[in-house]
Amino acid sequence: MTATDYVFLPVMGFALIGLFVLVLRWAHRPAERRSGRPLAGEHGVLVPVTTVRDSATAAHLVAVLRSAGIQATTTGSSAEMLLLVWPSDAEAARDRLVELSREKG
């Protein structure tokens, strides 16, 4: 082995390791957003329209919204349940809930 081999081989080894590190960092970077839509929130893409305090009321409101053609679901604890709908149905769901409260009131 010549004197240049003692310098060249370690330098090439470190360069290859550095290149390997760069490739791995590139391959495992977080995915980029591909659309202009906002990232999903705490409840995925569903949005909360109201909060209720018991499961019976939540089930009734889900049934009312579903009868109006609006897909709805609930989440949360028995102390506080959120009524969730698709973003495109949020306005119609709120209008239907206001209409329902006026009918009862």
C-alpha cells in the first residue's frame, strides 16, 4: 500500500457513508402536501356542528340529520359528545339544527 492509499481509502469510505446518509434522509423525509386542501384536523376531515351532553340526544340529532340526507356521526365521552358532519354538509346541518330548535321552542 502506498501513502496515498492510507488517505484515499478512509476519505472514500466517509464519502460513501455520507452519501448513504443523504439518500436515507431523502427517502424518509415527511411527505409533502399535494393539494391545496388544509390538513385534517383533530377529527379527520369531519367538522363539529354542535355539542350535546347525553348520548340519547346525540342519537336523536344524528337521526334527524340523516333523515334530511346529511351524513352525521358522534364522538366524545358521555359528558360531552360532538356531532360531526362532512364539511360540505356543515352549513345545511347547522340550518337543520336551528330549524329543529325553533320547532321545539
